[in-house]
Amino acid sequence: MEVKTAGFKEVSPKETVKVSGAEAVIKCLLAEGVEIMYGYPGGAIMPVYDEIYKYKDKILHVLTRHEQGATHAAQGYARVTGKVGVAIATSGPGATNLITGIADAHIDSTPVVCITGQVGSHLLGSDAFQEIDIVGLSTPITKWNYQITKASEIPEVLARAFYIARSGRPGPVLIDITKDAQFESLDFSYKECTGIRSYKPVPEVNLLQVERAAEAINNAKKPMIVFGQGVILGGAEKLLKEVIEHAGIPAAWTILGLSALETNHPLNVGMVGMHGNYAPNILTNECDVLIAIGMRFDDRVTGNLKTYAKQATVIHFEIDPAEVNKNVHADIPVLGDVKETLKLLLEFLQPKKHEKWFSRFQELYNIEYEKIIKNALTSKGGEVGMAEVINEINTCSEGNAIIVSDVGQHQMVACRYAKFNSTRSNVTSGGLGTMGFALPAAIGAKMGSPNREVVAVIGDGGFQMTLQELGTIFQMKVPVKIVILNNSFLGMVRQWQQMFFEKRYASTEMVNPDFITIAQGYHIQTKKVTERAQLQGAVKEMLESKEAYFLEVVVEKEECVFPMITTGASVSEIRLE
Amino acid sequence: MEKQNYTVSVYTENNLGLLSRIAAIFLKRHINIESITASQSEVHEVMRFIIIVQVTEDQVKKIVGQIEKQIEVIKAFYHTDEELIYQETALYKVRSSDFVEDFDIQSFIKKTNARIVTVSPKFFVIEKTGERHETESLYEKLKPYGLMQFVRSGTIAVSKNEMPISEILEKFNTSNTIQ
């Protein structure tokens, strides 16, 4: 007796046709509603590319300049659309080049399906040309992976792949397909996966826990919400806002939660964590009830765990049971999809206003404003500061742009100062901190959201990690706006060297090429700003451009990002200087 | 929190690569696996891993959470020694000549509750099943006679309490239309 381990649903119209494995791959992608995939061809994936050629009217393949770019583009696409991003590569080095993007998608819960070619099954284990054990390599960084050696497996395995990537807490899935399985023919019919018996994507909601949470919130004098990307992934932005407004709770966000609540919402109290805002960090250790929603208490958020919110009753709304009590003990864990649990919570919440408590946030904001924000945003003579550039983008885009940031100082500045009116507008590499993420991710973001302005904000270091993707932007005419904040330093590392290594700037100073010449080589419109007076006009011109635009801004060389919670310090020990 | 022996029982689909997926969870946390066995379980086509680790309860809880997260893992449990019936099997290969000369083999076997698996002119193979201290004590007894080979299996264990795997699978089958 064959054991059925998963459920499947017929996709209409039901059809069974004889096709090659390679064609089956494309038919599966089409059945899953895939419109765009990012990839790079090579020997072991050529049969699939031959079908990509034949199906080019139905599915768009974007040739990136490196497989890492393909995964990041797929991530950017997934992050702005909520759909599954698809990346495709050949065996061996093609597959290993995907690794960074897969790891990034894994830690940031991004739904991505990666398809890799593999040497013929008769060659497996023979150290054949471009053979690599990509299933073995990607195991710790995928939600699921699988090697297909028979064409007949393709429809069911790909159906599972998409189901797993997007359901529950999303994540990357890698499917490796041997070349012979791509050539082999099969009777193809596609059934969508509806469930896998060993996999429970969403835990059942325990109503009692919701009631306990509501009771704690109703009795709270000093409640505070910290929300993360779970709110966006669960499509619960509206519910979050209702909870916040109904119960009058100040709400702070992690960098991946950013944009789930509009920046100018009166109860939006800013970012928590290492370079977050002063008030929410300090008050994490003063609140009486800490309500964590769809976030995972990353060490960059919590600082020293021994002194993190010890006074508070911690309520944790979470879809992944393994995250509960992982870093911070939850007094009241509420498992489930936040879209469901927040809705239930609302029924039990009493309307409240915590004016006195909220005024604490304002007091501390005022301190941060005087000490840091004012200086960062206003001209003080000298070189342009990073925050001024972000602020100019805010002003000119009226907060409607998608901002894709890379990793480092400019990322922290972008997250701190960017203004967003709508969700899924902030795309950044949070958990992995992948330099080189932004340029390719911005390609995916723009293609996924063609009607919105997409601005990639990148440091001079990170830009040089994936700058070859300018080629993709040029070839595909992707109208992304690229802002390079050039301080000729690996700024974040330099800041640490300044603060903790007595200014021994080991390998952080960069002798950079002329970025403008490089961008012009790709026939992209360019402008270089070296003085404050040029900034506004340049940003305006960039945003008005209908095509891709490359703006380099030379910024202050040795700026430090503050506030800062230094390593090992408590959130309440956040430094203003 | 004190480190102690925990037995992690994992019920899984029979899937290629799952062993390395589970092992990677321990590796990532720099935890040594003391012993691991994989076999068929009481449920048709469901595998069961028995993994022994020396960790704190906090660690084992988190590990079980991470293991359960894996797509093909149906359920994972952890138990202390007191909550289990567990056994290991050891094989001892001894040179017949060394062994027979000094030894009252019959009373030895009787006393140790061991079993002779094979007798040949050249060697004996003795098998002993029991807890670790029992197989170790036999090891010490036989060592002076020159052990040609020694091997011990991983621990296998069943829990005193129920592990409701069939119910979990049944629940899935009724809630999902399997075509």
C-alpha cells in the first residue's frame, strides 16, 4: 500500500499531456501563477532554458549577472508582492552562488523557490563536471529541499515546493533536478498541494491564551507593542492598527516590521534595537506589558537578554512555535496566524488611552530629537549627512516610494528616517545583513511593483558587491532609482573601529572607482552630488525620471549612527553619543 | 541549568536527507550527538529516530522545537532516562584460544546474561543487551582476554507514556481531502 503523505487539489482545466520534465517545470510555474523568474543558464539546466525560450510569451525570465543577484531579485519581488519569488540556476557554481540569497530568505522568512539543474543521475557522486551536492549544502538554510531524479516527480514536488514556501512562516525551498529528469518525458497533470501530513503551517489558536492576553492588555497601565514582519507576512496591518488605536498602545517596530504601520501614525513610536529610537528602547524596560507581534526577539533587537523587559509581562503573538521562548520567555504565548489572533484579540480589548504613558515616549523622543535627529536632518555646514538624503527622498516621494536598503550605516539611517505611507515598502536584509542585497533586490521590487517608485539606497561598499546587476537593469530597462551614499568607508565597521578598537581602521577605507563612469558604461542616467545645494534638485530629477537613474551622493566620511546599544548592553543603556 | 541525558524521539516521513537535516540542527548549536539510531516505527512507513544528547532542558526544548519545524518531521519528543525503557546492544569478538583456556564459559554466560552468537575454532562472538553500565561491565571483564573487536549500538528506547502519532496522522487525513 502506498502511503499518501500530502493532499492535492485538481487545477482546472484538468489535462494530462505528454511533456518533457523541462517543459513540466515551466507548466508547473505557470500553474502556480509565476510571471517572472530570475536566473542564469548553464549546462545542467539547459533543457529548462530551452523551454523558457519556447514559453517566453507566457513567462518572463530575467537574466541577472550573477546567481546571487537572481535570489535577491526573487526576494525583492516576493517582499513587495507577497507572492513566491523564483530563482533558477545551473548546477555546481550556479547553485553555490545562490547560497547567500537562500540564507537571507531563510532568516528573513521570504517565500522563494529556487530551481537548480544537476548533473545526470547516473553521474551523481562521481565528481562530474559542475557537480555539487546542493541539497546537502542548502539543507540548513532552506525550509525544505529535494532532489528530483525522475521526471514523473516534477509536478508533485514543485506543488509541494510552492505550498511550503508560502504557507505558515514562509521561507526558501530549493529543488534540484537532474539533467536526465529534465529530458525524460512524463504524463503531466498539475494538482495544487493543499497540505502535507507532517507539516502544520499554522498552529491552532488557543482562545484561552487570546483572552489571557486581552486581560493583561486591559489591565496594563504601560503597555507597549513591538511588531515585526509577521504582521506583513500575515496581511494583518489593518488589524494591528485597529488594536493600537482601540487600546491606545504605543507601537514600535523591528526593521522588518517597518512600513506595516505608516510612519506618521501618532502611536508609531519608532524602531527598537541597536540603532533604533531612544524612547522605545528605554521604555522596553519600563513598560508593564510588552506585546510582541510577529517578531522573533533578534539579538539586535533585545541587546542583553538578562536585562531585557524583565519587569514586563511578555505576550508573544507568533506563528512559529519554535520562536516562542527561544530568546525571551513569553508569559502569554499566543500561537497562530496574527490575522486570526489579532482579530480575536480585538473582540476582548477595552478601549483605552494611555496618555500619561504615551507622554513618556514624547519626552524621550524630544531628547533624541534635540541630540540626534535635528542635527542629522538639518544643514550644519560641511558635508552632506546620510539622513539628509533619506529625508530628501521622503519629501520628494511624499513617502510613497519603496525603499530598498543594503546593509550598514546607510541601512540604519534609511530605516530610522524613511517615511512610509503603505505596507511592503521597506525591503532590506535584516537577519543575515547581506551586503550587496539592495541592487538586485530593487530589481525584483520594481518588477513586482511596477507602478511604484523604487529607490535603492546603497553604500559604496555594498554596491561593489553586486554592481554587475547594473547590467540587468540596463538590459531589462528596469526603471529603479539607485542612490549611492559614498563615504569611501565600510562605514559601520569603521564606526565600531572608532568606538571599540581605538580608531584602528583595519581594511575599512575604500579607494573607490568613479561610480559615475561605471553607471554610464551601462547607459544609465547619472548625477553626482558633492554639495548640499545640489541635493534637492538631484533627488527631484531622479524621481521624475522615467528610466533608471544613478545618483551618487558623497557624504560625510566619518559619520556615526546614533543612538546605539553597544554589544552586551541593555536596551535601556542606549547611547546618544 | 544542569546538563543531563535526554533522549529525543523523532517520528518522520521516510525521506532522503532528513538525517542530515536533523543532524544539522545539533551541529548549528555545537551539540555532540552521543548516539543516534533510525528505524521503522510502529506506524506503517513512518520512521523513528532516537537521538541521545547531553544538554540542559532549555536546550533540548529548543532543539525539539527546531526539529519539529522540519517539513517531514511528524512529531518530536524529549524524555529523561526515568521516563523511558531503553537498551543498547553490544557485540564482543573474542579469540577462541584465549578465551577457552582460562574460562568457565558456561557460568560466565549465565552470570552476565550474555549470549553466544557464534562459535568458531578461531573466535567467539558474544552479544549483550542492556543498559550502558551492563555492556560496559562486560567489556571490562572481557578486556583482559584480548578483545578482537567490540561494537555497541546506539540506544533504542520506548517511552512509558504514549506517543500519539497515529492520531496526528489520522487527524490530517480527515481534515485534508487526499486525492
